[in-house]
Amino acid sequence: MAQEVCFSKVEGYKLVKRLGLHETTLGYPKGAEKQYRDSRDTNTIHARMLPTEFCLHRDKYNPEQYPFEHFFADVLKPEAVLAGGLTCAAVKMNNKDWKTALKWGIVIGAVVQLIVDN
């Protein structure tokens, strides 16, 4: 996710209207009461209405049109991929079981993703 810019609720409502954003349920809310997006396929705006402010950022891909591209380009953190890959490799070297190695890599990658995201 790109750098967020936050505005007061009044300014946020004005921006949502001026930019022609529509309400959406797609997106990690991070405490948002509502979320809004524009309709562009790429270089799209995502706005989150928080209890005291509106925060906006740009996504490379709109998840409404390109869910997989959005996940890999805008959501997945490099730190999570690295941690998961290293964990998978380490487990594989120790017991040679790909299924166990992959499970551990996914679990550790998901945990790192959650930590980095918050």
C-alpha cells in the first residue's frame, strides 16, 4: 500500500464526492466504518472513512477488476514473502517434507504479513 494521506471527515466527504468514489466492501478496513474506490482499473484511489478522519491512498490495481494483481502488487509485503520462503527452505532442509515446509512457510509468512501491516 502506498503512503496514506488523511483529511478531516468534512474534507474527506468533499473529496469522495469530487472524485466520484463509490462505496465498496473490498479492502482491509483497518478500523474503517466505510470504504470507497474509484472505478479505474489501475492507479486507483482507495479511501477509508475512520471514526475521526478520511484516509486515502493509491493502489496499483483495483481489486474489483484485478483481485490477484492487487493482492500481489498492493497487499503482499516483501518481508512476508521473504520470511515465508526462508522458513520453507529451512524446514525442507531439516526434514525433506515439502508439504510440512510449505505449511510452515505460509504460516510464518502470514504472521509476518499481519505484523508488518499493523
